[in-house]
Amino acid sequence: MLPMIDDEVLETCVDGALLWTRWAMRRLQFLILGSLQPLIDDLGSRSFGMGDLALRLQAADLPHLNYDDQRLLDLAVGQRAARNTFTVRIDGVESSRCEPG
């Protein structure tokens, strides 16, 4: 026979699960947005609105990527910018010149 669980304990468990789920769902979009391979793929073929690439680069957390991943992303941005893509030049190349460091 299962032990009885007090209503207060049940409500606390449900509240905790809802809190965690809400937190995770808020973070999920940002984590997906910064996924490296989809970003590199999109640089090869997708159009970006003004600010979209900057947001995705921020979500990718460039300073914490390993060297090889940074290089892959740098090459993808550089190749796209070399095709004179206005938005990619501003969000991916020119904005990085203004960052300290």
C-alpha cells in the first residue's frame, strides 16, 4: 500500500515542477537560437533581418566557444560578408569591431 501524501506536499511539488518548467522554457529558445551548426548552416543560405544575426551570435556565447568552433563560425560569417550581405556585414563583422577586448 502506498503512503498517504499530504496536500501541502503535493502542492509544493507541483509548484516546484511548474517553476522549473517555466524557467527551462524561457531558456530553451535562447539555447536553440545559439546552436552552432544551425547558425553556420543559416549563414550559408538564410536571410537575416537587422539584428537577427547579432542576437544569434550573442546566444552562441562566442567567448566561451572552443577555438575550432569559433573558427568555423568566423569562416561562415566571413564568407557570407564577402558576398556583400549588408545585414551580415553590420551584425557579424562591423559590430564585432566595437566590442572591447
